[in-house]
Amino acid sequence: MPFTDREREWAGKASRYLKARLKQGDVGYKELARRLNEHGLQETEDSISSKLARGTFATTFFLACLTVLELDVVRLDDL
């Protein structure tokens, strides 16, 4: 099922937010994959790169990323 324009907009916001937080924390995709794997998620550097490039990923992936990046607060204004 194709995304609506609004869904694509929100997907892009979520992707850009995660990319910015990774850069801010000096965490690359390889390190993110390692951290996620420690929490039981099977991710690779390539799978993360693909998800963030597409901008489409499950909420569980988003929340797991926030957890392993130790981000306790997400301000919706930052999205």
C-alpha cells in the first residue's frame, strides 16, 4: 500500500531525527547495529542504512534506537 504525502513527510522527519541524533552522538550505523544486537534485535549496518534511507521502519525500531542511544526525551518540536 503506497504512502500518502503526509505519511512520507512524517517518515522523513523520523529518519532525519534519528540520523541527527546518531551524528550528534558520534554513533555510526555499525555501532548502532552492535548496540541493537545487544538488545536482541538482528540489525546490520546495511539494514540500518536501508531503513534510514527509505525513511520507513517500524516504531519498534525507532524506539529501540532511542533506547540504545540513551535518549530519554524526544521533543516533538525537534521532528
